Amino acid sequence: MYEGPVQDLIDELGRLPGVGPKSAQRIAFHLLAAEPADVTRLQESLQKVKEGVVFCDVCGNVSAETTCRICGDSRRDPAVVCVVEEPKDVLAVERTREFKGRYHVLGGALDPLSGVGPDQLRVRELMARIGSDGITEVIIATDPNTEGEATATYLVRMLRDFPGLNVTRLASGLPMGGDLEFADELTLTRALSGRRAV
Amino acid sequence: MYEGPVQDLIDELGRLPGVGPKSAQRIAFHLLAAEPADVTRLQESLQKVKEGVVFCDVCGNVSAETTCRICGDSRRDPAVVCVVEEPKDVLAVERTREFKGRYHVLGGALDPLSGVGPDQLRVRELMARIGSDGITEVIIATDPNTEGEATATYLVRMLRDFPGLNVTRLASGLPMGGDLEFADELTLTRALSGRRAV
């Protein structure tokens, strides 16, 4: 296609998720025309991430320090822990501004076909936390898909043994702003079985 | 949002064209989990592009050497030159496998509102080439939009003064595989006025 360094850059960019050949080309030519300082900034942020990102010792979220901002915040309730799959899920829950507890990031969901078992997730760390930290409620907030449901079921089984611990799960049901008519069968089934008295 | 280096990387990626906040986040977490060698390869290709990409002295296309593969290929007809806006247009014409001449890359199109006049494009280089290289035909293949049309009109006026030089323009008309019913008025007008005897 192109010759030399430009094609190398297009190839490398094309390996990134969600970047097709056309986008890779567009980004490469953008970088070609960009100020060297802009390219340097991108290089430096890649370098820092490569040198190792810090994860919070407590919750496993990406962090600037060994204890993340949320785990270090004394105004957040340490007795309630929301268990999510990925750091981006923490962000999603934080955006609601409704949750005042802390988090536990598993680092994925159970997926035996891809070789992800409980040992690949931060399950042991969760058990240790619950055993020692005075936690009274664990909210399981894994994704509402096959892997997330399997992970939730597994966690519920593991957490049953802790006396006095409330284990809850995010409600399934109709998404707000949606149309009942367009809801899939599974969502509608969940919405029906989870119906509440008003 | 996130803390530290991860957010920096997301911010930098989000500045790239066509990369929204969600894609930037996805790419950043992909790079976080990627092999360090993969990140290094991306960094190195950025470095090479920043250190300066070589452009062909003759046609202005991106190149590995000071003369690009096409300009250095003696089997390509040096008498026919296809004038395009950008390196990616060379690629588009090459994909047809129909053109056996050479190229001239302008480096953009006339766009006075963005401060792009003839001096910002490689117009002077084109005139010098035509004056000395024994070129018999110039095919103007700028984009079929306002800037491309303006550039074509300007080039036609400049090239009129060369005696014995054929100046041609890519045909405008209905795109193949399209529906007449969905063609816009301008395209259909061009297709009508450019109709050919069969």
C-alpha cells in the first residue's frame, strides 16, 4: 500500500480494537500533519501505561496511587461493596451519583471457554475483604449477559457462607426511556418476575 | 474520570480523528492488557513518523526513499501524469490497476477560507515537471467536491499555456452499482451532460 514508516504506523493503528483500515489511515495522516509535540504526548502516555499502571490494592480499580480515590475516601461507606467486572463499570455506577459505598473490581467475568476461571478474577481478594473489613452488603453488579450471570451465580454461592452478609443483585427489567413493544423476551420476562408492589 | 496515566492515555487517544471517548477508553484498556512488545511497536512507528516521513521528490507522495516506487518504475509511462490531492488518492487510482502513468500529489485542494492557496499546494512543482519532463497528458483527478472542483478549474487555467499538452478530467456521472433513483441532482446533471454515444 504505502511505503515505509507511514504504512507501518497504519498497520499498528489497525491492530487497535475498533480501528479499521480506513480509520487507521486517517489517524496516520492526521499524526503525520500534527505538531511533533502532540505525537510526543501520545507516545509519553503510551510509555507510562506500558511502564505499569497502578491498581488499587483494595478494590483493584485503576488508580494513581496504591489506594484509589474511592477506597481512600472516608465519606464513602466501607460496609457496602459493589462488585463489578471492569474499571469502566465503576465509572458507570459513579455516574449515577447514587452509590455511596465502595467497589470491588473482578477484572472480568467467568468464561471457561476463554480460560477465565475464578482464579483469573479477583475473587479471593473479595473473600478476604469480606472476611476482615466489616462489610454488611455486597451488591453484585456484573453485566447482564451469559458470563456476567454465571459470575453472579458463582459469587452468590461463595458468599452464602458469610453469616449476616446481605448479597444483592442489580435489578433486571425494562430500560428507562425504552418502549415496551421493543423489549426483548428475556428483558420482559425479568421485568415481570421482578415486578414490585406500588 | 479515571486516575493517572490511564486517563491521560484516554485523553490523548480521544484527540485522534474519528476516535470518540468510548473508543478511546476501549483502546486504552486494550493497550493496558496488551503485551509490552505490542505497545513498543506502536510507539516506534509513531517515533519514525515523527522523525520525518520521506516524500518523493518527484511526485510528492509518501515514500520510503527520495524517489517513490512509482516514479522509479521505468515500466510506468512518464508522459501521463495523474494529479491528485492526497497520497490516499494515489492508492485509490492504483487499486483500479488501469492507470500505467505517474502521479503528482498536490497535498490538498484550494480552500481560501482555510488559507490554502496555490502556494500551499505543490502547483509550482507540477508546472516545473510539465515544463521539463516530456509530459503529454495531465489527468486532473481532484475530489468531486467544491474545493476539488475549484482546484481543477485553477489547474486547467494554468495548464492551458503549455502547447501540445492534453489536459483531461475524470468523468463525473452515476456511480456503478448505484440506483438512478437515488442519484442526487448534481450527479445526474453531470451524468446527462457527459452522456456518450454508444
